Amino acid sequence: MHLFSAIALAISLHSSVSSGIQNKPVVSTADFKVAGLAFMAGAWEGKFQNAVIAETWMSPKAGCLLGMMREDMDGKTLVREFEVIEEGPSGITMTFDHFNADMSAIPNRKLARKLVSLKDGEAVFEYSNGEDIQKLTYRKVGTDTLLAIIEQTRASKSNKIEISMKRKS
């Protein structure tokens, strides 16, 4: 019986080494730290269709990162968004709300997204209510570009928006 166990272990180890699989510890999303989002800090600007999108993120501090977004078109502000990313007992959550130009809240646009992945220069936040799934990815590209990728599935239809923003400061 011991011989069989040793052979099985040797085969398993050989297969793992041969295929390049490494046993890495699983990182829990509760282990993520807001400091890992420092790559987002700064003022960014890009275009989506005919609109100018401007986002500003403060540097992370005390487990919190604050941000804001403005969408302008034809010299007028259409939408404002305010974001809070903070650490909690179950991980990091991004909570945000949208407002019209007159600062009235846009109904049903306050959402919370959970940070589900954090790698060097890339953060993925996800929201799901069981029917709708929305994923927001921030990816740093080089030193002066921040890519925002919004993926949404609603009623089995998928939509993907990519906004490339250049550093303004």
C-alpha cells in the first residue's frame, strides 16, 4: 500500500512539474488592500463616443480611495459620479452614485461592486444581482494611460465598453 502511495505521489509531482503547474497559496479577496490600487491615483481624461470622460482618484490612505468622474459633451456636464473604495471585513468594495448636472441623484444608479481580482496594475470589480452582471476593470497601460473596461450582461445580452484615458496630472 505504501509503494502504491509513493508511486501515485511521484506521478502527481512529475505531472505538476512537467506541466508547469505550481502550487500557489490561494489569495482571499479579504486579503486585498486598497494600497494595491495606487496605480489609479491621478487625473485621467479620455473620450467615449462624443463625450469627454474625466476621472480623478486620490492616493489611497487609511484603507480608503476616493474618486470622481465627470462626463461632458458639447461644453456641458451630463453626469457626475462619486466613488468610494474601501476595505471591509469581507474585502474591498467600490460604492458609487451618479448625479445629473444639477446634482440631483439619477434613480437606481447607486451601486456597490466587490473587488474580485487585484494584480499589478489591474483591478477587477464586479456587481451582480442574480440577473444583471457588471464588471469594471481598471488597467494601467504604460506610465500615462488608464484603461477602464465595463462589461455588462443583462437578459443574456453582453455589452463591452473600453475607455482609454490619458494622465492629466
